[in-house]
Amino acid sequence: MKIGAFCLLVLTTAAAFPQDGSLQIDPQLLAHINTTPAIDNHTHVEKVTGPGEKDTEFDALPCPENEPALTPAMARSDIPELFSAWHALYGYNFRDFSPQHLAELAASKQQVRQREGDNFPAWALDQFRTSIMFANRINMGRGLTAPRFRWVPYDDALMYPLNNDGLKAENPDRRFFFGREETILKSYIQQSGLSAVPDTLDGYLKQVVTPTLERQKHAGAVAIKFEMAYLRSLEVRRVDEAAAARAYESLHSRSLTGADTPAYQELQDYILAYLAGEAGRLGLALHFHTGFGCGSYFKLAGANPLLLEELLDNPELRKTTFVLIHGGWPWSGEMATLLTKPNVYTDTSEQSWLLPAATFAPVLRLLLEFAPEKVMFGTDLYGADEPIGAEGGNPGVSVGWEDVGWIAGRRVRNALAMALSGMVRDGEVTPARAREIASLVLNGNASKLYGLIP
Ligand SMILES: [Zn+2]
């Protein structure tokens, strides 16, 4: 009797806290998920580079290297999933970081890159069954060509056409970020055939903002990206044109301090609404970073996706599509509810690199229980800078974007299988509907939203 009661207790505990997430997965559903090609809604894929060349355009605002924040443990370069990724991609047969094994791995990586040349990015996509990858980059580059790679350029810079000294003074990261944005804005102004910002807001919008969006569309962009949460709060207000024009004219020819920030912010809000309207006209979706971000000065409270509500609810922007990327994590409940708005979408990017599959599965499940036709596959893949095992004259091995892509993609697929298996088990959806939802998340929702053929 005692033994029986003990066994029952163990079984109950095991059901509530499964030790192995795979026990919870329907194998047929997992097989369907693993063989379905994905459209990756958000990545920082790198271009093919020559010897000694460095790709500096894979992110407008890369993580600042001074005063770094703690890297979440599941996104570090010592996770055992790396062995699986290296095995799948490069035939690595070890589960350790010994210098000799890493040297062999470095040679294999080099060999594959040489063999594939400009085809290396497409080769990598084939390894993890990604049919189309969105490249969130300042510019595209070698090996990143349509139809498999689609451009998502950055347009934050257009929101900050005035003197940014007051904004830079907030902290060292903002100083670094606004410096980067100023360089990008300068190139947008030059590409628009001007040497400085025009004197009036109307001139700026018509001669710089609209032509920049039109050039990006013409160059193949499918969406435009805002890393606004790294630069200011996502809280956007409705501002009328006359007030914005007055702010522009009174502020544009002088140095600004923190005291000017509220007026400058109103101007930014107006420019953003204008950008959203123009993007809607041109068929470009707006991508926003939402939720957790990198850097030790990142203001998480300002990255809550609910802060965008005023923009999402603007009746003049109903033709604009908003993709609030990274699922707004840790505000997943807020995101799930925002997805019921007609023009709001999200993706699985970033969370799948921060969280292992078993932790991400319940997050994803909540999103799918609200709006399965609004959630898209995404990884936020990146190449890590710090090489592993670089000591004593040994160069070590860099964790490449393909390694991160393999791991994050597998986490999304496993989390999707766990979430949907749970929904079937609990009678929320039929097995057939679960397969359908899996396909929607992997490619159907993105292909419909952006008009793509996977
Ligand atoms: Zn990203």
C-alpha cells in the first residue's frame, strides 16, 4: 500500500514536471514539423567575406562591448547543443571542447566555406530546412541573394534627424547607438541627393523619408525594422502635423539638451506614424524589436509591446502591418492579446535563443491558443564574436551564424511540437488542426503576409 502510494506520487509528479520534454511530443507531429521548410522571419545572417574582411552590416545596433550585461546561460557558447549543431553541420563526433578537436572543427568549417564559396549561406539554409530567410541588415552582401534571402533594412535613423546630444547623454550605450544611427541617416540623406536635412518637416518627409522607403522597396525589401526600444521607450503618442512641424522648425538648427527631449520625442512620434503610413502604401511591413534586449543599459520597461498600442490603433494605419518580433518576451500574455488586433503579428525569434525548447514551449502555446494565424517562425540568428578555445596561440573556433541558426531552429521546432502535442492531449485542437497550425507557423503565415512562395 505504501509502495503503491509512493508510485502514484512519483507518477503524478512526473506528469506535472516531465524530466524529458521529448516524452510529451507526438512523434508523427514532430516528424511533420521537422520535414516542413521554414521561412525565418528575423535573422542577422552574415554575408560571405574575403580573407581578413569583417562583416559590419549585420546589425544597425550591435550589442555594445563596453560594460556588457550577463549573457543568459542558454545563449552562451558552452551549451552542449553546440556539439549536436557541429555534428549535423560539420560531422563533429565529439562532445567536448578539447583544443585538438576544436582545431579539427575549425579546419572542417574552413573547408566547407571554401567549397561552397558564395553558396555557403544557401548551403547552411539547406542544412536546417529553411527555404527563405529574412536578413535584417544595413545592406545585403555576397551570397545573400533573392529568392532565398530577403532584405529587412533599418529605418530608426529616419526618426532622429535633429541634434542627438541630449539623447546621447543618457548613458554610454545610447551614445554608441545614436552615433551609429547618425552614420546611417547621413547615408540615407546622401542617397536622397542631399547634403543636409531640409529646413522644414515637410521637406524632410518628402525629400528624405519617402525616397528612402521607395529605394528600399525597389531594392527588394519585404519589411523595415525598428530597434526603437534600444533608443527610447516604445510609448508612442498621436501628434498632429502642425505641432510636429513647429517642433522641427524650432529645434532643427541648434544643439539639443535633455530639456528638449519631450518636444523631440513628439516629432519622432509623428515621423514614425508617417513612416508607418508610407510603408503601408508601399506594402512594407513594420518590424519592431519588443521585449528583452541586450546591453547593461537596456531599458526593459520601455520595450513592453503594449506601449505601441496607440500606433497599432491609429485608424489611418489600418493598411500597415506590424510585426512585433521576439514575441514581446517576457510579456507573452500581452503579446498574445495584442495579436487579436487585425494588423498585428509576432514571431518566435530571440526567445528560441534565450530559452531552451521545454521553457519556450508553454510561451509559444499561449500565443498559439490566441492567434495561430499570427505567429511566425524566427530565430534571430547571429554569429558570436568570441571564439571558443582561443588560448596559447590557438585561434579557437567561432560560433557561426549557421551554428546558432541550427540550434535556435531546432528549439523552435521542438517547442512547437511540445506545445501542439499538449494542445491535442488536452483536447484543444484535433491532430489534423495541430499539423495545420505547425505548417502555418513554419511558413504559411509568413508566405501569406509577405506574398512569398516557400
Ligand atoms: Zn535581431
